[in-house]
Amino acid sequence: MRDLQDTPPVMPATEGALAQSDIAALTGALRTEGFRGGIDHDPASCAAASTDNSVYCIAPSLILSPQDEADCEAMMRCLNRPQFARWPVTARGGGTGTNGQSLNSGIVVDLRRRMNRILEINPEAGWADVEPGVVLDLLNDTLAAHGLFFAPETSTSSRCTIGGMVATDASGKGSRRYGKTADNVIGLSAIIEGRAVNSLAASLPAALEAEVEAACNSGRPHLLSRVPALSRRFSGYDLERARRGPDGFEWWRLFIGAEGTLGLVTRIRLRLLPRPPHRRLLVAAFDGFAAALDSVSALLGHQPLAVECLDEWVARLAGDAGLLLDLPRAVRGADGQAPVFNFIECSGGDAEALNAQVAAIARDLPKLSGFTGLHVASDPEEIARLWTIRSASVGLLARRDDAQRGRVPVSFVEDCVLPPENLSTFVAEFGALMQAEGLRYGIYGHADVGCLHVRPALDIADLNDRVRLGRISDQVFAMVTRLGGIFWGEHGKGVRGQYLAELVGAECFAAFRQIKSAFDPNERFNPGKLITLERGLLGVRSTPFRPMRRDGVLARAYGCNGNALCHSYAASQPMCPSFRVSGQALHSPKGRAEALKLWDGARRSGSLTPLIEASVHAAMETCLGCKACASTCPIQIDIPEMRSHFLEHWHGTRPRRLSDRAMILLERHHRAIGRLRPFLAFGPVAALMSRLAVRLGVNDAPSVSRRGLADLGVEVVTPRQVASRVSRGKLTPNNVLIAPDAFSELFDTDAICDIVDGLRALGFAPAILRLPAGGKAAHASGARAAFLRMATILKGELDRLADCNLPVIACDPSFVTLLREEYRHAGMMPRRKVVSMAEFLLSLPEDALPRLPPDGQRYRVFLHCTERAKGQTSSMEWRALGERLGLNFEIAATGCCGMSGAYGHEARNLTNSRKLFDLSWAPLIEPGATVMATGFSCRCQSRRFAQAKAVHPMRLIADRFAGLPRSDPAKT
């Protein structure tokens, strides 16, 4: 085996790279022409645009992000000048393509960053006009107020754009009823010869239209006779729909599915449908994937909206990720069972008819071979959570399988569509092929329309597996064609366009070339894809692969598969806050991973330049360090950990900011500083310290708490003292230890008091541990030697408690994350586990805690980023804790509050910090309300920007249970 990871992973060189002098000339010309959008050509930004959700990598030289359609016209007028006329131009939306659709050299036009407006909604006529950068979920969330929706539903709906859906003619769940994108587009505008032509208001230039129509007429009969007539007939240029009867020609339909090879689309009119008011989701469990597939024909007899499936591998990964917790244990598998699932959705306007449909399916399922259980969901929130199991499949499969020599499932033959009667044959033949190749694979997809996503596990760092990818592509294309299917049934073609000529035949392909020549005579739009005139064709073997490494501190950066979950638009999602406020791919975990790979490759190959380093550093500077990517990302990429190592290198030759040094010293010497509380609280001294903080670039610095640990009315002990008492039998079973981090001890003893009072009200006897600094600030700023020194000392202290059978409860969620993540990466996991409050209380038997009678109130709890990033699991913990105590905890659906440690206090981050707070926190905080937040930074931010009283949730528990009879935890 030849292992390519030993080769320095430099960014692949590709035809069409532009010289710096060319970029400078174009930049000046664009501004002269009136272009108002963004122009980025730094190495890190280009690296961020060099990958998608495929195994390929092509770095552009320049990224342009136009403001609107007029800006696109100005841009193309400039680019049509003779000196720029052959430079490659490739449109990019969400960057979620699985086959290199938006990867190219030259110029990439980022349409998501600024052209993301919903221009007009006409509910009465049932249409909406949008710019191509609008995200699908954003559109449908906006349309919900009108009772409408845009039908094609993709698994990447949280980040894919309408423009990208048009480019690939995307489809997804529900396409059996609603069709694909082409069935739901009414018209569009495209830049033709330097100006926008709206198909609803203008015609093409006469000569151009005549040439294109003639090509369509000549090729269409051959396409129809050659390409199988499946519901997902994806061919190349849509000659079938472009010709509407003998007298109707709709040129704009050729752009749908053309993957940007004919030009730029700037405006799209979409057909809207009434949103079904009633939905039901049936999750049917089977004892094997074959049985689940065999059930589809019977299920389709009930006319459901969709039937989706997961195989054993994907179902296991979903279970490991905690995504099956909403399912009853009997359905998700018990006693060693590992079922697979069909997701059957029904929807409609008549609730009684819908219930009858669901009842009929439920009656028939037990008659089917292999059926083991059923769960029916009717609550919209539960339905959304259950569908997450299916939509997360692509991300779950990205996790490296150590048992397979570093192989991970790869998308390259992932969306074959076949006649339903040949689906089982295809699965059997594909399985035999994988067995012959010695590969594992995962399957999920749209069983109702015969479109399965099959992903063989390959190691792209292995040259043999790269060769295997090409060989498997050839064999699967031949297999699908022989079985009457189409090689690409949903995700577009990209570099798989090398098979297009064979699929459609010579006559039809000649018509495609005529159309390409008419619209794009200079062959500049996404060159090398689908149709070529003079340029070389990019194929599954010839396109540069991603650089790969399996080891080292940046291994997870190389493991990023481009799924782009970190580009999700929803403000309530924890990942990624810096992308959410910038809209720029570079400022996301995916973008930063590519930047780090660029830096690492240049460093290892000896080509590192100050420009590369500076651009990568700029990307790291905007990271909040919230750690959402360490758990929410499918591969748990953990940018803050890798950033720490990068900053260590960066500061090896450059001084640290004074504010960073101050934070490190503050944490390290928090105990000594705490002894000066009376002095620091004195008015003139406090004012002086505030002015000093501003001079250091720190805004709204928190004040040192007036009370120290010794003033809280509870015993303060060291780990050594606890261990001694345990050895002498001096502690009782209801003793618990509270573990404050350095910043909580220094700035937030009120929260520590809330926790003490809450635990006492529940019947515990808490004591506070006096602990040394943990090194969080040092880790965040890349002072790794200081971090390791502090971590070694803290680990030693916590290890003293290893044999003490006492719970150790962290005050702040970030402290739990520090110990479980940063310490784990450093090989310093303490032997004594420190748990969160919810983890501790839920670990007790149910009768160990008192319970209040229901009071009919809902108490909103705001979780810290590190808890929200755990997703459903953490929210369920707090909800379950509330239920056990008789309190109705409502978990606020928020993203990052914008503070995240010291980030929000730094003056350079103030604007973004405020934007993040306003996105998801501010709308949920009512004037005069008390905010119950689990994190210190979240409480600081709520006080700062909402002028709200902010307390720890244990304050509520302390107040509600004070004076009530308590259970005795010691007896349980």
C-alpha cells in the first residue's frame, strides 16, 4: 500500500490559477466598473473554498461575493473584457455538493454570502422570488407564516441554497409527491452577454435563442429514447422540459441541473404549495435491511408522502450518537437487538383521513416479514427530532472507522436511482461488489423512489483506495445502467460528468455541446464539468484529491468531509457563531479546517509564507472557542484545540496581546487576587481597574465578587483534606463537593452560593473544593507550556479524590468541558470525574429527591454553549431533572450568547458579540424577567445587553424547596 499521508499535503495546483498581478488588475477593474461586493484572495479564504462534501480539492485564486443582481451584471461586464474573458468563473452556494460541483480554479462567485434575500412573496398567486443564496430552511421558515412551503426537501436543508438546488436539480424527501426542483421552478434570471435576462419578462437575443432551440430539438428525441423514464430523470441539460409542446420553448429550463456550466443565475421564481396542516411519522423497526427494503412495495400501497430507510451501520451510528432516545426502547432495540428503520411520513389536510391512513399502515406492518416494532409521532417537534436521525446520516457516516484502517464512507456512487422492482437486485449486486473489494459500506435514502445513498468506506490517504474509487465508479455506473437506472438520482453529477456522454449517447451529447457553445463560447463557466469544448474534462480520477493525514494534532482538520453542518443558518443552533455573523465560509469550522491544512501543508513542504500564516491567523482570531464543533460536528472537529496549537506556533515568534497575558495571570493567580477583594471593591480602585481593562482592549470587564468562598457560610476544603477525612471515616453519605473554576471563584461567588443553597434545599451537605487554576485562558491563547503546567497541578489535586466516593460537581459547564476535552487531548484526564449538576442529580434514584406538586408554571432555562452543543442529550437532562423535581423546565432554543469566555469582553469582538446575543438570546428575554442561565459567561452577557437579573437555575431550586421536608439522599 502506498500511503499518501507521508507526502506534504500542499494545495493541489490546477489549470486556471491566476497570478497576483492579474488579481490586482482585476480588482481595480471591478471597482472601476462599479462592483460593490466582496473581493477575497488571501490564501486562507481560497483554501476555504477549495472543498465541498466530496473527496476533491481545487483552490480558486479569487472569491467574489456580489451584493445583488446589478452587482453581478457589473462583475460580468468587467470579466467580459478581453484580458479577462477566458478566466474560469464558478458559482458557489452552500458548498454541500458531493462530487466537486462548485470546485474550480480561477474565480469562485460566492452567492450565499450576500445574495441571500427573499425578494418577494405572492401568497395569492403561490410564488416567491428569491436570490440564489437563500438557504432552504430560511425560506420555508419564512413561508410558514403564509401557510406555504417550497417542496423539495433535502437532508442539508439547514445550509443548502436555492441556487445550488437549481444548479443540481435537487430533490429529497417527498419527491414522489412533489417532484424535484425543476418541477417547482416557474422562471429565473441569468446573466446573458453581460446583462440579466428574466425569463418571465424578456427573451434571449433572437440568434442565441434560435441556436439553442435548434440544438434542443435535435437532441431531445435521443435523450428520451436513451435515458430511463424515471421520476428522477437527471441527464445534463434538461432538453425534456425545455421543449413544451411543438410551439413552446423555455430556454431557462436548461439552466436547471446545468451546475453553473451555462452561466450565473441571479433570481429564481419558485412555485409554492400549501403546507399540510397535519403530519404523522411512523418509525418502523425491522430485523434487517433486506426486510426493510422488501416492505416498501406494501407501504407504497398506502400512498405515504415518503418512505426513507437506514441500514444497520447507519442505525448503529445514530444510536451511538444518542439520536434514538426519542424512540421507545422496544423499537430502538433491547437485549442486544440492533434493528434498522423505515421512516414513513404521511401528511394531509384532513386529520380524520390521515389518522385512518396511519391506522391502516399500523395494521399492515405486523404482517410484513422482519417487522419488530412501531412508533407513531404526531407532535411537530418530535417529528422534527426523529427526522434528524435520517438527516444526520451523511454526517454520522463521516466518522472514521478505526477497524477499517482509517477508512470512512465516501460519497461518489451515493445516489443511484433504479426502478423499484430492481432495487433489491441492485443492493445484492452492490453488496457482492463491496465484498469482492473487501470494503464496508453504509446505505440510507429514499426507498419510495428507488434512490439509495450507498457509501463505501475508503481511505483517501491510500493510493490503492484512490484507484479503487475509480474502479468502483466504473462498475457501479455499468451496473445501474444495466438495471435500467441512472447513476445520479439526486446530488447532481459534478466530476461524474465523465459518464454523461455514455449515458445520453453521441447524438444527445452533441446537442449538449451546441448548447454549451451558444451560452458559453469561451468555456469559462465551471469549466471541465459535464460538457467541454476545448478544455480538459474533470473526472473521478483526474480531479485533484483532498490532502490527507491520519495522525498529529491536526488529524481532525484533515478528517473534515465538508458536510458543512457548521454553516447551518438557524440562530438557535450552537454551531457556528462566527459563521453566523460573518456569512463567510472561512469563519466556520469547515473553513478553519481548510486553512489549518493549508498552513500545515505549507509548513511541511517548506513553502510557508508570512501571507499564509497571517491569513490563517486571521481565521483563528474570529473563533469564539465555544467548543460547539467539538461535539455538534459529525466528526467532532474541535477547532479550539487545533487553534491552541496553531497559536503556540504563531506566538513562538510574535508577542502575545497584553489582554491575553493578563487573562493567563488572572487565572493562575486567582487565589492571591481574591485576597484583595476589599481593596479591589473600593470605588476609586474599581474605577481605575475598569479604565486599565479598557486600555488593554477589554470592555465591560466583570467585577471581582465582594464575597469570597469563605464568606458563603459553607466549609471550604482542599482535596488533601477531603482525602484525609475519607480515610478517617469523617464524611457522611450526603456530603457532596462543589468544584469552582478559577473564574467562578474570582467573579461569580453568587452563583456558587446559589448552588450551595440549592443542594442544601435538596438534602445534601455541600462543601466547596479549593482548587488551583485549570489553565483555560492559557489554552485558549496558545500558551501551551503554561496550560500544561497548570493542568498537571490541577490533575494532581483531583487525583487525590480518586478513591473518595463523593460526587464532585462543577459550578460551570465550561469547567466540565475543560477537564473532559482539553485535558483528554493533553493526556491528562483526572482519575476523579467531575460532573455537571444535571448529571449528578439525575444519577440518583428517583426517590432520592423531593418533588413539588405541579404549579402550572414554565421555567425557561438557558444552557451554556458547551451544553447546547451536546444537543438533545443535554436538553433532555435538564427537562428530566425538572420533571423529577416537579418543575417544568423549558429549555431555551438559543445559539451562542456571544460571550464565550473572554471573547465578548474583547473590544475588537464587541460588534459580533452583540449581534450574536441579539440573534437568539435577546428575543427570548422578557423585560424585567430573571434569566436562569447555567453558564457564568451567559449570565454576564444577559446583564450586559439585556439589563436582566441573571442567576443560576439552582437559585430557583433553592427558593422553591427552602423549608420543605427533604428526602435523605443518604438513605438511598
